[in-house]
Amino acid sequence: MTEPSGGPVGARGRRHRAPGKHRRPVVVLVWCLAALLVVCGGGLTYVYFKLNGNIKGVDINAQLGTARPHNVDNGSEDILVLGSDSRAGKNDEYGRDSGTARSDTAMVVHVYKGHKKASVVSIPRDTLVDRPACTDSKGHRVPPQHLVMFNSAYEAGGPACAVKTVESMSGIRMDHYIEVDFTGFKKIIDELGGVKITTTRAIDDPKSHLKLAAGTHTLHGEQALGLVRTRHSIGDGSDLGRIQLQQIFIKSLISQIKSVGVFSNPKKLFDLADTATSAITPDSQLDSVNKLIGFAGGLKDIGGKNLKMITLPVRYDPADENRVLPLAKESKQVWTALAHDRPIPASATKDSAGDKENVGRVVEGG
């Protein structure tokens, strides 16, 4: 997508949001599943059917048809990981909505050939994009729109429209899709026994219900959710700073997943696998335990140290400081690198507003 024309980059003032619009996090569950779902390989019939019954997939391929980027068969994989901001069911404690949902957070996970390392590109929810025409889950055509917020794609046409929008932006075919929810996120963190992080100063954000003193903390479900939702007490209050918090937390989670003792405790391992499979909505190519075992097993060697995380190169919209616009040349560098299974060059994020936040000075992984 080309960057719309405009004047100079606007000042980085504090972002303002309508009250009550608390936002949801995204969790890269594929690494958790890599450590967990191998339990089902031992022929435990009850475990298999219990976990299999938890998984509800969505047939992205059927909705998208054949008008998609070429599927490059070079051993790499591209996964769109989404979180929607629905307040339905148990999620209604985080605020009421109008009955629709949006993809509050999106990450394109590129797993390189050999499956030893990965790059993750976070797409800010407020990014203005050209949304392509798509078909929703009921077969209804959703018309294209020019310069709308990225997260409106999910609201307009569900997972398939979100995938098509990402493919239109990047020129890269998504091999898989995974979605996660509020309550599932909290339960996974609780089952893991919490995730350790360190704060260099106190954090007090009444909007995300997060209050932490300076020091090292083991965050359990509710606090972890507060951390990855907070915007108002760290950085300039924008969504870009919140994305950096999410990236710090995910790296810490991945680094700690192997040290939580699940392998020596069968019940804990089952409970965690039960929670994880209930928390996600994958595409139909991953909608069974066997499929997830094969997929996740191929990712088990990827840890925090060989995981590069960036935000899509963007600038603030001079016409509206609450929106961001992709930097055309730099975004193309990112997508071209991933399409050719190459590392993302440092020059791609050098001038991006998305990687200039300093939240890493306040929150560090454990």
C-alpha cells in the first residue's frame, strides 16, 4: 500500500481516546502450544478428544478463494495472530461494546526456513489502510474502503477480511490464522504460574487497573492483562507504546515457558493444554489436536533470543494525531525481506514512530 500524501509529520502529543474503550492484548500462543500439545501424542484417548473438542476453527481459505498472493514454498511460514476487542460473554467485565468486534492487536509472525528463528511485525490498530473487498463468514460481500483503520477489517468481515487486508498490505500469503481472547489470555498466564517482569519505576494506570511498585514482579492473569493493555502511565499514551509493552511481555513469556515445570506435572500440563486450546480460534488447517501438534512442534526451537519483534514502520497522521500512516518505502522493505525469507533490515525502522517509544526503560522482561 502506498503512503498517502500529506504534510510533515505531526507532533508527538499525548493521544486521546474515547473513555471506556479498553483494548485487548494479543498473545503469540504458537510457542505455548509447541511446549504443551505434545502430551496428546501418547495415545491418551480422553485427553485427545477433550482437547480436540475445545478447538473451533474458521475456514479462511474457503472465504478468500484463489485471488490471493502466490504461496511461496520455501520452508518458511507466515501466521497472522489476532486479538479481537469483543466484550461478549466473560469478556464483558472489560467494558461494553456495540455488539461488534475489532482486531485490537495484530501480529504477522514470519517463521524462517529451518524454523530456528522468527520475525514478528505488529500492525497498530489505528493504522490507516486501504481495505480490499472481501467476503464475510455468511457469504456477504464487504465493499472496499479507502483509508480506514486497520482494525475495522475484522469488524466488517471477520477473520477472512482481516487476513485479506494483511495480504493486500504485505503481498504475502498468510499460511495460518490464530485468534485469542481476554479470558483465555488470563487463564493461560495463571496456569503458567505467572510471568516475571521488572519495572524501573512505579506504574499506576486506573484505566487498565494496573498498579505496580518499582521492582521485580511475577504477574498473574489479571495483572498481566493490565500490563499489555496499559497506555496511559507509560510513554506518550499512544497505542505504539502499548505495542512495545506487549512485545516485551511476549518475549518474557517465551523465555520462561520452559522453566515453569509443566513437563514434570501431568495435571498442570493437561490443564494448560486444555486452557490453550479453549482460548484460540485457528484456521481450519489447524483445527484439530493432531494438526496443532505438527504445527507447534515445528516451532519449539524458537525462543526469545532468536525472535525479532518490530512495529510496522509508521508516522503519525498530520490530520489526526490518533491515527498512523504506513511509511511506504520502509514498509516495503519489511514485507520484501519477509517475502524473500530474509532478516528485516535495521533501516526499515530507523525513522518509524513505532520504534521510538521508550517503554523498555520502564518495563523489562524477567
